[in-house]
Amino acid sequence: MPTIPVNTPDTNIEDGDDRPSKTQLKKVSHDLQALGSALLELPENRLAALDMPENLRDALNDLRGIRSHEGRRRQLQYVGKLMRGIDPEPLREAVAAMKVPGARETLALHEAERWRDLLLADDQALTTWMGDHPDTDVQQLRSLIRSARKDIEKALQAQPAGGTPDRKGRSYRDLFQLVKAAQAAATAAAAARDEEEDDDGDE
């Protein structure tokens, strides 16, 4: 009686030969998470103009508001997962455009100027700032804000009606330098954490 052949997996073929390895998948995941983090460095109006699914946009906006290290790590993983289903090249191009010489520096200066003006105009901005940059010397920051406001008021009084003061005082400049230095330190710390996570993931 002839033997009926039974279809069984070919044991000579290694499972997963035609699929990416775990190492490759991990690298893709890390790359997409890094892209998600880099997207948050774009100006908000530039990020808003990019074409992306709404769930990804919402996830990035949520990530911007998360302060805890573990919370950011988990949200970045979620952002990376969402980006697996899209073509990430347009997003990479948008990030690359910010890496041209001077672009990052210009963005950092504009952001420092924006925060300086917010701190001078609104007392609530100080609370927001300290939530984002808890290592800032709050007494020094308060002192600079008070002094800069006084200097601006004096300069305004010395100007003709409707004029703009030519000089706003040393405290105004010192406040800008403090804000710029704090933001640079925060950016460096975030980059160091991301690098540490990548190293841990490769072990």
C-alpha cells in the first residue's frame, strides 16, 4: 500500500530567513523613536504643517507635555510604533532641514527670546518654566525678572510717547543668557538619556 505523503515544514529551512532579524527590528525601532524625539525639536508651526496621521500628531503633542523620564520613554516607544505604518522619509527630511549649519542655533536663540519675553510678561510663565527646568535657581531667576522689568519701565519712561526703548538694561540680557543656558543643558541631558537608552537596548 503506497504511503501518502504528509506536508510537513521543511526542517532544513531556517525559520525567519525571509524576515528581518530581531537586531534589525530593534534598530528600526530605535531609529523611529529617535526621529520622533527629533520632530519635537522643530518649531511648532513647522511640525503642524507636516503631513502625518492624526493619531501620530496627537501622540507627539502628548509627548511634548510629558516630563517624567519613564513616561517619555514609553510614549516614544508608542510614537515609534505608530511610525512603522507610514513612510518616515518626509519626516526625516523635515528634521534634516533643521540640521543645516546655524539652523539649530537660530532656533535655540528664538526659543530663548520667546521664553525671556514670556517670563517678563506673565508671572504664570515662571511656574511653567520651573516645571520644565526644575534645576534653575529660582531665586536668581525671580531677581532677574524683577530687575529687567524695572529697567524696561525706566527706559520706557525716558522714551517719547509710543517709542521703543533702545536699551533694556543688563538684567534683560542676563535673563536671556540664563534661559538660553538652561535650555541648552536640558537639550544635552535629553540627548544623553536617549544615548544611554540606546546602549542599554543593545546589550
